Amino acid sequence: MNDTNYWVGVASRNHVVQGATSGMFGIGHGKRQPLEQIVPGDKIVFYAPKIDHTKTDKANVFQKFKGFGTVLDEPIFTIDIAGTCAFRRKIQFEGIEQEASIQPLIEELDFISNKTRWGFPFLRGYIAISKKDWDCIMQHLTAA
């Protein structure tokens, strides 16, 4: 039996790259609760709607999957970001070099139920997905 869960985490491209450099990730604006649902051994792929989370201009639009990995068996911990406590988990990143547009996958991904308003599920900051959706994203991401 496979107890692995599959997730999409939402973060800017720059945050995903920074996380890969340090071997950690955070989702849900640094809240602890989302990280408690994601357990060691789970797989997570990152969707980056923007390059830089602080910018809103059209040149900052990214809309790509960027990097994936396996959550490590280490406790949730905190880091200080500009005087604010943010929760993080350790991850073994893989495929950080790969980037793949979400556009060709919108029709195929089951977790996107409304294909017209496809961005809505990402507003939560993280999404549990099926193995089928994971495999679809991985096929696209690793072929990029």
C-alpha cells in the first residue's frame, strides 16, 4: 500500500529557488497548519504564479510549475523573516532546474474543476492532488 500524498504548493519562483538552495519550503504565507497536513514522504510540486511575490506588473507573471521534492522526516521549524516568524519544513528538492507552463495542462488536471477560472484552487496556497494529476505534472515538468 502506498501512503504517499501528493501536493501542489504555491510560491513565487524566487521563493521556490531560495527554498531549494536551503533545502526547505513554506506555504500558506508561513503558517504552521498547512505544513502539519504535509507529512514526511509526501511529494510536493511548486506552482509559481509570479516571479517575485512583491511585484504586480504583467512582466512578473510566471504561471509555471517549478521544482518538486520529497518532504523529509524532520520537525517543522521556524525562521525569522523581517521580524516575522515563518514556519518551514525540510525537503529533498529534485528537478529545481525544470520549469513548465501550466497552460497546456489545465484541461487535463482534475483538481482544476473550472477550466475557465483555473487559477482559483491556487489561492489557498496548497492543494492535495491525485496521483494521476501528479503523474501528469511530472511528465510535463520533466520533459521541459
